Amino acid sequence: MMIASIAVALTHTAFAEDKPEVLGGTIGGSVKFATDYVFRGESETVSGEIPAVQASLTWTHSSGAYVGYFGSTNKFEGSPDISAVVGPYVGKYGDIGDSGVAYNVMAFAYQYPGASRYNYSELYMYVSKQFGPVNLKLEVTPTLDDWFGVNGWKGVNYAIHPKVALPHDFSVDGSFGYQELTGDGAEGWRHWNVGVTKKLWGLDFDLRYHDTDIDRGHKVYGSPSGRKIFKERVVFAVSKSF
């Protein structure tokens, strides 16, 4: 079952850049091309059977409120009616007093054109703090309705996202999390990734390793096809923010 959250990272780009004012805010976005689309350890393109192409557009107000729209190619094995995931999102970011702790809260609606029975929503909640060259971000993301449209299934993703800035526009970052999944026949999983990013020619180049603890005993993804989309993999991506 597939989820997309790249819009979270894209909104941060919109916050930071100096752009012309539009209706009291600014507009920014990003496009991304990758060898695979991996989210919480799962390939969203059946291990790269289709190109991984993503884009988002975000309007951000000076108060920290923002709205946007995200789209990506998507393919689920056994679900030929799904070829993309899109979704509107709305959120608010800011600082918690003078603590140096930043927050970002965003509601995201996953929508599958031609397969609306799978639609659902999540509430992303982040806090982060900078420690010199190290940024540490904590995430708690619960579902707002039935996870991927499965009756009675609810989920919460818990994760930590460390990032280290390096000289010459390099950075190293990762994600270590647990996707909790409850309901009749449901079972969660651990997921992690680590990668290096380089800014060059106005682009972001990213090389990343992904893996999970999914094995043949998993209630949801223990089948050969399930283990295939959760197997360890290395993904190369190029993105451009504007």
C-alpha cells in the first residue's frame, strides 16, 4: 500500500527562498526524476518498472501557512487502474518561542485518479532543531481515515530524520522509522534510509540506500511480491527547486 510525502520537503524550499509576492505570499515548487520512488521502504513504481517523476507547487504566506499540490507517477503490482498519486496539502510552520525548535504541521490527502477507493489522508507533525551543522527532525504522522481505504486499518509513522551539512555543498542525511499499522490482519514495519546529496549547477543530486525489516513472516507483505517491493535498494535522483 503506497503513500507519498515528498511534498513536505518541497514546502521547506518554498519557505526559504526570496520570491515575488503573490496574494500576500510566495509560490515555489520542485520537480524530481529518480530511478525509483521509495516511501517508507516501499517501491511505489514496482522496483522502477515505470519512471519516477514527481512535482509539487506550494503557496506560502509570511505567517507560515501554506497550501499546495503534489503529483507523482505511481504503480502498484496487481492494481492496473493506478498510474499516479496526486494530492492537495495544507499546513503551518514556525518556531516554538525562542527555543530554537521549529515545527511543521501538514494535512495531506492522497488521491489515486481512477481508483478513488484507495484515497485517504494523513497528518504530518514535525519538530526540528539545529545543532551546528546537524539538523535533527522528529516525525509523528497518523492517518486521518482508513489507511489506503482498508476498512478499520489505522496507521501512525514514527521517525527520526538526522541531517549533517558538509563542505562543498554536500550533505548526509537519513531516516529511521516505524510504520505502525493496526486493524484486522494488519502489521507494521521498520524502515530506514541513508544518502548523500550534492548541490551542483542549480540541481540536487541524491544517492540513497533504502531497506526495511519485512520478511516472509509479515502478515501484509510476507508474500514474494510484497517482499519484492520492500527489498533493499539504491536510488539515484535529480531534483530542481524553483
